[in-house]
Amino acid sequence: MLVREFLESPGDGRVLVVDGGGSMRCALVGGNLGQLAQNMGWAGIVVNGCIRDIYEINGCDIGVRALGPHPLKSNKRGLGEKHVTVNIVGTIIHDGE
């Protein structure tokens, strides 16, 4: 739900970083969220985890990068944090960068 919450706000050309801890167990972003991001003016989404609906995502006019595809949706448990520094494979990304 946190990803959708962010993408429902105006993107203003920003990139959303989703740190799924490198998990390959399920997808964190799918085609509907990719389309929503495009419609709301986001420039892209970087996922440290998997995505699904890759043909739909590839059809979006934004950049989306992930570790790989996975057909299974994630369970929406309301977990996660917003506006935090993340470390993805040694690359540190601060909120607002």
C-alpha cells in the first residue's frame, strides 16, 4: 500500500525507490502501478526486488528497473517506512536525491 500511496501523489519527475531487501519471492510493483506512476508524472521506479506484468510495464513511458520478474503479487500488510535512507547493494540513497 505504501508504494501505491506514493504513486497516487504527483511525481513531478521524481523516481520512487522501493527497497524490497532484494527479495525474489514476489513482485512489489506491477503494470497497474507502472501506469499510475506514468499518469501521475513520475519519471521512474527502482525496485530492489521483483516486478510483474513486464509487458505492461515496458509499455509505460517511464523507466522501471528491478532485479527480475515474478508472477506472484505481494501481500499487502501495511509494513514499510517512508522518507528513509536505503542501502541497495552498497549504494546509499537518501530521501530527495
